[in-house]
Amino acid sequence: MSKLDVRALIARRIAQELEEGQVVNLGVGIPTLVTSYIEGKEVYLQSENGLLGMGPPPAEDQVDADLISAGKEAITISAGASFFNSADSFAMIRGGHIDVAVLGILQVNPLGEIANWAVPGQPILGVGGAMDLVVGAKKVIGAATLFTKDGEPKIVQELSYPTSGIRRIELLVTEYAVFAFEEGEVIVEEITGDLSFEELQERLKIPLRMKVTS
């Protein structure tokens, strides 16, 4: 599967988690692709640079340089969209008015604590709103490939990168499986790739529990 296909698979699965009427913030990277798979569902996408009502990416000949997301990517707006200053946008986040935040992650531990804003020894181009979203959103979904380019798992026993906050994420969607984090347990909600539960267990090197379905 190509890198583009993997990212699309993750974004499409996350779009299924979103519900009608929710206010949703999408982080940079894979989360921005979720806009392409909402498929008519009435979801209000917030961008922390001051927009509620973000639409899907524009066609190449319809790019408006004045319409960009917090990640500086070209966007469209949906009917009824609202613009406001970034202070009000962060007030929405810190005031608990974001139903779901979808964030790219670098690492997550079995408690669901994430690192997603800095790699030690590499330049930091901007912290962005990740820390506020981790604290302020009612639900946080992580979006990431399950392994790094070097084959190292992103679910780790202990974070080696700087934490994004003490708040835990509820769900991690990868190309191989969807994981939930409950009281220190990593639960495989569903397997979506070509690794079995036993193979996931072996490669991640942490205890996993398969969700029991009735």
C-alpha cells in the first residue's frame, strides 16, 4: 500500500467516528485529510486560526490565498462558516466547546498520553494548538501510522519525546488497527490491516487486549 493510500485509509476511518452536529478540530498531517471523507455529514470543522466551517481542500484552480487552515494549507469554507480572531478561537478550545480533536501523534503510551509537538534534537517550527486541544477537547483521536520510518512502534511503554499534556487520548487510528486506551490497557478495537492480533502483540512489544464483541 502506498504512503498516500495509508494516509487516506486512516483519514477515512476517523471520518466514521465523527457524528452529526459535532464541532471538530483537525490537526496537521493525516487529520487534514479527514475533510475529504466526511461525505455530507453535518460536522462543523474549526481551525484555530479563526474559522468555524472549514470545507474540503479546493481544486487546484480554485485556491484562494486568503483561505488557509492553521496548518497553512489551502481550504474552502462551508455554507454558514464564521470567521473570528485567533483569541476567540482558542477561547473555544480552552472553554471546552470542541467536541472532537483529531491530532497527529509521534508517540503514545499505554495510558494514552501523547507526544506530538517536538522531536528531540530537531527544530521546532511551531507548537501550534496541540497542547490546548489535548486539554480542552471533549474527545481526542490520534491519527498516525503505527510504525516510524525505521520500523519502531509509536505505541511505547514510556514517552521519549516531550509530552503534549497529561490528558489521555481516547482512540488511536492506524493503518493496522484501531486502539483504545482504558486505565493503562491498550485495547485493540478492530484490526484493519494485514497483521493479526498476535503479530501486533509481537511487533509492539506491549500487552494488548482484544475488544470483546457480543
